[in-house]
Amino acid sequence: MRSMEQRITLITLGVSDLARSKAFYEALGWRGQEVAETVFFQAGGLGLVLWGREKLARDVGLEPGPPPTAGGFGGIALAHNVRSEAEVDALLAAAEGAGGTITKPAAVNEIGFYSSAFTDPDGHAWEIAHNPGFPLAEDGTVTLPDFGAP
């Protein structure tokens, strides 16, 4: 039996209004391509995709069900690590200015690094963090530390 490679190639967010969601991410400086009612963003080594929530549900063999309630947690959070606390503050302000909702103001968290969080217009949660323990390469990729090392 072949095992699944340990990687993610695409993350698809189900959205209620594709144009609004595309405008939100573009206001954060992302540049995407719209193809067949789907928006694709190159995000480092993977793709972030915006697609109608009902279409996405059907595509993965699920019933769309009712949209989550405002402020409800959908069980997943995306994270964007940056190189400084100032970048955390700037991105949080940009997200709010673009129509996002700040759910956690920037501060040193209980683990000891600086982070904040917001939701996009569809309630998808994003953490913005400066964690020196998760160093970023020049291209923005993160290398997780060896948590078992002394």
C-alpha cells in the first residue's frame, strides 16, 4: 500500500460571495486568477483557492448545510507567520481595513510569541504571528523545529 506524501498542495475556502472574498484578499496584497467562478492564489509552495461554498461541499461529496453562524468557529485556522512584531500589527490593520474582523488583538500569547487573529468576510480564521522559534526562509517557507530536541 502506498502512503500519502506529507504535504498539502491546495487549501480551498468555501465562500458565500466570490467577488467580495476576492476583493478582500486583493486588499491584503494578494494577486489571484479567476477561472470558472474560482479564484486561485499562489501562496508560497501551495495554492489558496476561493470557491462557492455550496459548489465546494458538493465537490467533496458533502451537503452544504447552513452557513456557520456569525462568529462561529468552523474548526480550522490558517496561519501566516511573519518576521517581526511590526509586521503582525501592520497585517492586522490591513485585514481590518479590508473588511476582516479582528478576533484577537495582537499581544504576546500564553506560549510566549506575538500573535493576533482575524476572520475574513466568510468567517475563515487567520492567525498572524511572529514566532522566532519557527524561522522563515528568504522565500517565506517555515521549517518546524525539532520539538524533541533538548
